Amino acid sequence: MVFKVTETARQLVQVAAHMGMEIDTPAAYEALLKLVRAVRPIAQESLRRTREEQGGQYVLLLL
């Protein structure tokens, strides 16, 4: 069986590796995807505030 690997899937694998998690089931993939989607807006807002406070010195790449 061949699976098409999307950029989102590649990024989630990277996130999982950073967190020491394994994505070994579809349920694990969906749980991590939900976590990333929930945290992203919070991280973006925090980054925006930090950038404003520090004069634009910081950049954070988000999924």
C-alpha cells in the first residue's frame, strides 16, 4: 500500500520528533494535528506581541 505524504504530514512528524512522540496510528496523527491547530493561534499571538516588544527581532516558523 502506498500513502501520499503531504507537507502537513511531514511537519507533524517533525513536531512529534521534537516532542518525543510517535505517530504510529491514525488516531495519534489526528490527536497531534488537533493539538498543533489549537496551539498555533496562541503561539502566533505570543510571537506578535514579542515582535512588537522587541522591535521585530524574533521570527518563529509555525506549521
